[in-house]
Amino acid sequence: MKKMKIFTVGGTIDKIYFDAQSEYEVGSPTIEKMLERFKVYFDYSITSLFRKDSLEMTDEDRNLIFKSVSECDASHILITHGTDTMTHTARALSEIPGKTIVLTGSLLPAHFKDSDAEFNIGSALGAMWSADPGVYIAMNGFIFSWRDVYKDRSEMQFRQRS
């Protein structure tokens, strides 16, 4: 049976809205409930490293992610992450050999009806089991090498570098 490790660090995918007077805040990881609904048949474990908007992430946070992924005995790693600095974290993880690491997130919170979260998680899972070892970003129906992608904020999409 295939096994994978999932690390969550926050981002829009896990944001929740408390009430009309509140702003969005990063809540509990949503991926576990998604995987239960998907009825996946692989083994996985989930570790929440922290709950931050990716714009608030620090080098220390990226070092914690690097250490956690490096020391993990799984060869297949999925990381749910905020989209604004996902490429920075992917670059930091690129020094880890022999693992297939896929980062994904969403542009709208997973709790929203029109969220891209489930689509991106599904794409990330497909990449996880089929890609060679390396670091990838799964967004907008594409699987990008960490070197070849950027977030186009004006279009709210990830795009291939030319």
C-alpha cells in the first residue's frame, strides 16, 4: 500500500470567516475531511506545522518545513500552503533529494462553494503518484516544476515561465 505524508502550514485553503465583523483567519486544516470524502485508498498521515497566511511566513518557518520534510521517512510529500509565497518554499525544498514533493493551495477558502481547493488537491494527488522525485506545484489544473512557475496576481493564476 502506498503511503504519503501531508504537511499543512495554513494559507487561504484553510481560511475561515468567523462573522460579519471579522476578517478571514487561518483555521484547522481542511484536507483531512476532503480525503475522507474522496475515499482514498492509500495510507497517509497529516501534520500541521503551523497556521499562517503565506505572506506572514518567515525563513524560520521555511526552515521548519525543510527540516520536517527532510526528516520524514515518506518519499511522497504533499504540502498545503498559501499561494503568495508557495514558490519560495518550493525553492527552499529543492535541495532535498529522492522525494516527490508537491505543494498546493487555493485562491479561495476550501469552505467556499466555488473554491478551487478540491480540484487542486486532486491534481496534487495525481502528480504525487506519477511524478519523478523533485519539487512541484499543483495549481489551476497544471503540475509545474518549482523552477518554471510564477503566480500571476493580475489573472489570479499560476503560469509557466517562458
